[in-house]
Amino acid sequence: MLAVAHLTKSFASGRDSSTTNVVAVNDVSLTAEAGEFVTLLGPSGCGKTTTLRCIAGLELPRFGEIVVDGTTVFSSRTRTNVAPHKRGLGMVFQSYGIWPHMNVFENAGFPLTIAPRKSRLTRQQRTARVEQALAIVQLDHLSGRAATALSGGQQQRLALARALVMEPPLLLLDEPLSNLDARLRDNMRSELARLQRELNITTIYVTHDQTEALAMSDTIAVMNKGSIEQLGTPREIYENPSTPFVADFIGGSNFMSGTVESAAGDMYTVATSAGPVHGRAHEPLPPGSRVTVAIRPEHVRVVPSGRDEAGGHDAGWTGQVRVCEYLGNAVEIEVDVEGLVLRSRSETMQFLAPGSPATVMLTPDKCLIYAQDPRGVAAIDGPEVQLAV
């Protein structure tokens, strides 16, 4: 349905066109099968929206190829660039773009009124198509209402209806829930996922919200500094992050620097400032290698010192509780172990007073070990890099 190959897009870093360009999208390749929900996930400035706008035709890539439903809509090799309105794609923007002088019915039907004359529908056909789109998003009973009188959630659904009315082969969504309050956002996330499954429409969704990505997607592309760091299912991304950046951005992790002491298969023993850690690595690591160990807070167990509950965990480290926070559905605890602060999240509702001694235990097969780069640091995050092109 969608194939993006080696997509590259850059912008001038200053007013002078001869200045060094900033690479916004750097050799991005991905595919989406018919009916698949693919999410581009990452922090601000990672290139996810620029990638989406290139697919829509709103940005002109420098290199690469974009094929939608068997039709090449952009190719730097053949100098093909189909205009946005001729690509026939549906797009919902972050700001919705609702026309304030039109009612609900007129907003939803607007794309049909500006279609090329040769493919324009009759008035009766347009009416039927708009009524169907509004019924799908459950706004058919508000068709005569002024668009400005709609709530935020209703405006979001109206923007979606306007995208669906063209019956596009591909639906593009650019952070459509970011303007909603937390509760409405959760409700609309479920509603949007339901509609996508029922309509079986191929969807590319852009967000910086990991919860949205994990809950809605068939496939997630985690982006960082213009490139895809990891591509996989939500479970693969969360349980087996391929880089420290992904481990930190999706769900958050504790990080420890250390040196490989020994190996047994894909399990390694790493010496850290707090003590030895056992974990698994994605690649062979010779003894003496400088590495970064990542472990998610839910796999860090904290108990009062003196309690013997180490079953299934590494031998405990003794530390001091810094913070203990009640989060409603969990308790989050920070423990200082020899200057290393480890964060634990548990649903046991165990509360430990700040300043009290505690024992920290790690689950070995949940500790992920990554080789450090030549500078001796893990590539978790950093300032935006400008690349000359």
C-alpha cells in the first residue's frame, strides 16, 4: 500500500541558500501494508512530521521514492512529483483546520466540491458520501450545526470525517489528539483505533506520545534526529529496545555504565560502580568492553533492608530511599546506591519513607546491555546535529 525508500529532506539553516543545510529526514525507508496502522514516534524535531508531509506532498524531498497503492507519487530518480491534491490522500492536521463559516455538513463535504471536474460527483452522490462519513464518526445528528459550536472532540471527529469522505487509499494523521484534554484524549484514542480497524484503512500516524503509539499501532517507527532508530511491533519496541535511545524514550529506563567481565551465551556480567550486574546483549561483547546497562523501573524491586525477597533477582544492593511517590495505580521509589540513583515502579503500593535504608534487586533477563560509542557514552539523547548535504 505504501512504500517509502531512502527518503531525505533538508532545510536551509539560514536565510542564505548557500548555508549548510539541516537534514530533517535522513534516509528513511518504511512500508505499510493494506489496513495497517503505522506510527511515526519520536521527540520534537526528530523528523516524523516532515516525513508525513513528504508523503502527503506538502514538502518536496531531496532524495528518495514514495509509492502509494502501486502509484509512484514522488521519485528523485525519475523526477516524479505528483501534486498533493492529485495524490488522493486523506490528512488530519494537529490544528484540525475547520472552516468557521461552514456548518458540519459543509466542512465534511468540502473536499468533494474542489475535486477535479472529471472526477467530481453529482450533488446526490456528494450528499450520500458526506452523510456516510458523518455517520461513521457519529456526527450525523449535528450536520446542520455551526462548526464553531462543536467541542474539541467533535471538531477532531469532523476533521476525520472530512479526510474519510474522499475514501482515500491512505490516511495521514499528524498528532490529531494533542489539543484535547487527558480524558477526552483517551476516549478519542480508543474511538480512532476502532474506526481504523472497522474501515480497514491504511494509516500513518504521527505522535510524540508513547501511550498512543503502544495502544493503537500495528507497527511503530521510533525516530531520532531524522532517522528511524527501530521499527517493530509495540511489544518488540517496548520489551526489546535496540538502542539506549529507544529504551529511554519508550517507557523510560535506568542506565548504568560499566565494563564487561565475562559472558555465558548472550548473558553477560558487567562491573558497575554499585556492583556486578547480569544481563543480556544484542551483540557479542568482548571482556573489557565499555557498556551501558538499561533496566525499566518495573523490573527494579525495592524492599526494606533486612527483608530476604531476592528470589529470581540478583543479590541486592543496599541504598537509601530518596523519593517515594504515590501515583494512584503504582508507587514510584528512587533509591541512592553508592551515588547511583535507581528508579522503581511497583503496583504493590508499598510505601518506604524517604531516608530509610532499602535493598534494590534487578531482574537479570530484563537488564539490557549496549555497547558504548567510541567516546565512551551511550547515545541516549543530545543536541540536534546539523549534517552538511
